[in-house]
Amino acid sequence: QQQVKQSPQSLIVQKGGISIINCAYENTAFDYFPWYQQFPGKGPALLIAIRPDVSEKKEGRFTISFNKSAKQFSLHIMDSQPGDSATYFCAAAYSGSARQLTFGSGTQLTVLP
Amino acid sequence: GAVVSQHPSRVICKSGTSVKIECRSLDFQATTMFWYRQFPKQSLMLMATSNEGSKATYEQGVEKDKFLINHASLTLSTLTVTSAHPEDSSFYICSAAKGGEKLFFGSGTQLSVL
């Protein structure tokens, strides 16, 4: 019940295109869903996060879409740039866990120039 | 965003020696910090939860006598890999929770045990 499944494992997108990464969770007690970006040799950096009381959240080129009934959420990167090339992790946590995150398996995004 | 500083960024040591990694929250107090391990091209694996002033909580399968965690203040947690062996070589990352929900990560420590 603690799993967060992430797909695809890798993604190649042309510059200017839209990158879409999907995650699905099982534990309905999860109430916080962040996305992290990680460059090689660095720690993850928080990109954007959403709570289940909203269906979409947008920050700049990054948008989270959330489907509570399907227990799925996704990250959309609009106008993808080569500098967006990194590994992206979705995660989930629930109240009372001191924000102990359950991470997805990661998606290696490559944006071609 | 909040800053979590992790030091050192890279360490190479001989088998059998101990290595200490520091994690500091620079601009906020963190009652709880987390330590993760990450292998190449894999996700983060939670090793332990570090609570200020009390014993750390270790995840199943993590040897608490090998990975010693100390959270002596609200801004500092340390992870000591004792009697390191080549199989302990990995990328170690700490994180700290600021306020209610946001989790910020350190820049990671690449440990190589020869």
C-alpha cells in the first residue's frame, strides 16, 4: 500500500515539446504529492506539489494534474528545454508521517536541442 | 527555498574506516531529518528518520550499528558509516522538513570505499 508507481522510466522530448510523467498510488491516506527534480550528483529539489483537494496546480512551465478517483497524478512540463534534462521523481506522503516521503522510481528526461 | 547543507560532497575512504556526513538546516530549525541512500539510476531509499534529542528510527534492513545517526541540535544531524566496506559505496542524501510539509534535500554525499 505504500507504493508509488512512476512511468515512463525514460523519456526523450524535442525542445519546445511537452513532457508528461505519470504516477499512481495505492494508499488513499496520502494527502501530499510533490515532484522533485534531480541533476546528476545533486540532491533532489522540490519542483511543485499538490494536495488532493485540487485537481490541478500550475507553476510556470510545470503543471501537476491530480485525479483522486483514479489515484493518479502527473507532471506536465510545457515548452521543454534542454536544461530540463534531469531525473524526475514523484512522491507521496500522509499526515502524521513527519513528511516521510514514498518516492516513485524516477523518470530520466532528455530534452533534445 | 530553505537551504539544507550537506558535507562533504564526496569522500573516498579505505575499507574498515568510519566516515561522518553532516546535514545542516541553515535557515530553519528541523526537529526531524531523514537520511536516504541512492544507487545509480535508482530511486531514493529511506534509511532512517532522525529526531532531535531522541534515537533515530531505522527502516527495516538498515543496520543501526553500521549507520549511526545523531541529531544533537535542531539544525544538525550526522550520519556515521562505521567500518565502511565497498558495498557501502553509494550516494547518501539527507533531508529536513520545514514547517508543515515541505521537505528540502541536501546536495548529497558520494561515498566511495576502496
